[in-house]
Amino acid sequence: MQQPIKPLSQSQLQQFAQTLDISYQLQQNLTAKQCQQYQLDSRCFSATINLTPQQNLNHQDWAIYFSHIRPITQVLNDDFIIERIQGDLHRIKPTSSFVGFNHGQTEQISFIAELWQLSESDIMPNYYMTADQLTAELILSTQLQAESVTGMELKPYIVAFDDYQKQYQRSPDDLHPQLTAEYLFSQNQRSSLSKQAGLQAIIPTPASIEWLATEPLNLQSGIKIVSAKDFDISFIQPALARLQQLGVATQPQGVPLSFVKQAELHHGAYQLKIAPNGITILSSDEQGISYGLASLTSLLVPQTLTVNSANISDQPHYLYRGMHLDVARNFHNKATVFTLLDQMAALKLNKLHLHMADDEGWRLQIDGLAELTEIGSKRCHDLAENSCLLPQLGSGPQSNPEIDGFYSQQDYIDILQYAAARHIDILPSMDMPGHSRAAVKAMEARSRQLTAQGDEVGAAQYLLSESDDTTQYLSIQNYSDNTINVCLESSYVFIDKVINEIAKLHQQAGVPLTQYHIGADETAGAWLDSPACHQFIENNDFGVTDTSQLGAYFIERISQILNDKGIMVAGWSDGMSHTRLANMPLKYKAMFGKISLLVAIKWCTNRLTKVGRRYCQYLKYFT
């Protein structure tokens, strides 16, 4: 009689995971006709995950979890199944026909997935293995590595893409070349930019440059500010600091540098005059002086610390010169944000859209809602999501400080002040009502904790989801539970709380919150079977007659909440464009009832005037 197999121990699981060799191989991107054979539309691909164990394992109670950003729809091996959990998290489990792993014998799991696989960068790392009641163990062969000389990221678990026709082409008609390093180098060599003298390049290109036929000005002795009485030097200091980093410090014996008030110049405009006897920057404000210093820094030859003599005039072509940083999917710490802000200032960019909340993470500490960061800022293997969110994007089984984390209140205040000193506005963004899984799950965990403590009122206060909602939907990132229920009053209590707390941080930083980005995009079929929404539609005074209008209602209501606080709403166009203008705040109706969107866009592409800037501020709401 066969003896029953003992349950897998933690040490056995750990040893197996540490020695299991996994490789991922893209077989080919399939044609539309081939995809139809698998009941898929015109885009799909086949791939194989190879499992090569270094020891035997005859247990059935294990599972391997991994991130795969394209949904796997069919497994072509009877010994295994692959299930999608949420988002990109998938799970491999053995079937009853699987007899076990044998040392050195590779098990191939071939499958069909939706869309195309075109880049090795899409193949996520950090697979991990679990078994009943045991701690999840990372599979070491799927960890990222770094190239020894450059530090560039390496993914040794990927079988190299080396068949252009099968692995890079999307169809037989796809004529796009493979973007190898050699191809990109040759294309860059053909560019006129690569042939320009890099020592005279200012980015962005100024409105006018007049090079003077004189000897370059030598700045080895540094610079000496001889006139700056009309300006607040604290808002110019970061630009001076960057010049000093390249070797040009402020010295008593330095080349004379004058800052001259020129009131008739537009906001941010400047004139930079580099002459043999010194440097003069004319502007109406500190921003223009800083931009003039940025252009001076661009002209500096690091080896000789010289600049060519010139007369340069420039002013911002666009009011909004922005950068978008997504710290929700993968966190970047305060120091990294500081570095980005320095680079933005060097290129005269003035808006940082800081995306701090999405499905995969909530990254800002909110007073009174500790769960947002205690749970919503971390990803780990907790299927109940009581302590963290599910792993996504190859984050692995344990919370990882390199991709998890959040900004403390003081961190955010520091970022605001650092940006303001560089003439950069921070546009905070917490995506809602879709892309809100981190908030939804954090508030569900909060509700469970308070319910267990007998606090039913507190449990419902900030709840963003409805337990009786049976709607089945799937977002574009493959979540079925990532949308705030817009028919719950608790949702608006939550959002009002968040906005108030963010506004307080701006106030403490001395940088008022004037604009807030709500996201408002990609709400995929939510609320259809929500009892709260059915009841709301039957009894509302907002003109909402069916579920298709709920997304617009949410945006309109949040816009009014923000407007009442003196804050302008911003959002992605695919959500904002569905709003009913009559229900938007009065200033939006007044502005766009008199001027068409196309005219406004054309106005904003021209050089800015005082009146034009005002229109363009509101244009960002629509575009």
C-alpha cells in the first residue's frame, strides 16, 4: 500500500524555489486567422514557460504566482492550469494528471495570450511559489540582475528575442524595422541635431540668438552678482547652484553678473547678454532670471569653463510645459523626485503631474486615513489584502522598498517647496473613480477592522465599494474591482477628506493648491448592477436617468466640490469630455460658452499674452 505523501515543509518549498530554473520564451505573434482558432480577436501570441527543477517534487499542493500583463486565455498542456487572479497576477497550478517534478527534467507550459508580445521589457520578474499555509518563496532564477559595467537591468529568465519575423512582427504586413541599438545609432547619425555643435545648444531653442564675434568669456574665476536688488534671490539660487555644480561658483573676484528688471517682458521671458566684460540677464521676474541662467549653463563648455558671447532673447512658447511622473505603479523616493525637478528646471519645464494613486498603490500619507499607506502603499502575497495589495508588475511576494513606499506629509511639503524654488508647479493626481483599486481595498480593510471592533458607523464612513454590487466588469488593466462606487455618499466623504488634507499640506508648504487632477478615465462598465446606483437613479435631482451618465455625474460633482474650495479640476480627456457643460462650475461655462475649443487650442499654440494665458489655464481642463 502506497504511503501518503507528507505535506510540503517550508524548508522543502524554499529549497525548491531557490533552485528551480524558469525561462520565458515568446514563440510568435499570431495572425488574425490563427487567433480566431482560439476564440480571440485579431491579436494574440503563443509563449512557453519552461520549469526545470534541480530536485524532485511529487506534491500537488503548490502554486506559482507571476505577473503577466497580457491575459493568458488558454493553456496548451494538460498537466497545468493558469488562472488570472487580478490585474496582471496569474497563478500556475498542477492538474490531477501532473505526476511531479523530476530533477533536470523540463516541464513546458505553452499558452495563448491576448494582444501581442513585442518587447522583452514587458516580461515581468519575481515569480514566487506557495503551498498550503506556508510562506511564499521567491524563485531566484526570475530575479532581475544588473550588467556589471553599465548597471543596466538584465532579465536572465527571458529567452532572447532573436526571430524578427515571429517575435517582433505583428503581422506579415508589418514592415517596421527591429529597433536594435545599431539601427537607432544609424538613425541618430542621420539627424541634423547630431551634427550641431553641442556647445551652443540651448533646449528649448530660444526665440532668437545672435552670436558675437568676440573671444569666449572665461568663467574659471567664477561669477560675481553685482546687481539683484529687484529680485528675491532665494528663487534664483537653485539655478545658480546648478551653475556651481559645473564649476562656476559665486566668487568675489568673479565675472560681473547683473540681474536687471525689465517690466515689459512677459512672465518667464528673459534677455541674456554675454559680453567680454560681463553677463547681464534682463527679466520681469525670478522665473525669467532662472531661465536665463539655465541658458547660460547650457552654453558652458565644461572642459574650459567658457561661454561664447551672444545676445539671446526668449520667452515661454507654451504656458504648460509639463512632465508626468507615475509613482503609483512603482514608487520613486523624494530624492529621485528632487533630481527630476532639477532636470526639469534645467530644461525650463514648469509643471510636474505627480500621479500618486492608482490601482497598484497609494503614495501619499493622509491624516486620519492611515490604511491608505499602511495597506495601499505595499504589495505582497496576502490574497485577503488585509495587510497589503496583491503583487502586480512583478513586485514579488514580499513588500519591496524599491517599488513600495509613500511620501510622508513632510516629504510632500519638501517636494512642493523644492519645486516652487525652481518655478515648477506640482499637480497632484489621485486617479478616480476608475484606477482606484489601492484606495478601494484600503478602505475595505479599514471597514473590516472597524466592524470587528463594533464600530459600524466608522466602518461605513469612507467606504468606496458596495458589498451588494454584483456588476461584472474588467478594466483595461484587467481589474474587476478597481472602481469607486459613485452612488455612495461615503465615496464623496472620502474624496472631500483627501482633497482637504492635500490642500492643508500645500498651505503648510506655502504653495496653495490651485489645481487637482482627478483622473476620470477608463471606467469600464461599473455600477450596472449596483443597488445603490439603481436607487440613486430613481431618486436623484441631478438629471441622471441611467447608468451611462454616472461617470459624468461623478466628474461634475467633484468639479463643484473643488470649485467651492477655489481649486481648478483637471482630468484625462476621455472622462472629462463626457461631462455636461451645464453642470460644470460657472467659470468653465462662461469661458467655453464664448470661445470654441479649436480657437482656444490655436490661441495656446501662439506666444502667450496676458489674456491668452488665462484662457489656456482653462484649456488644460478639456485637453
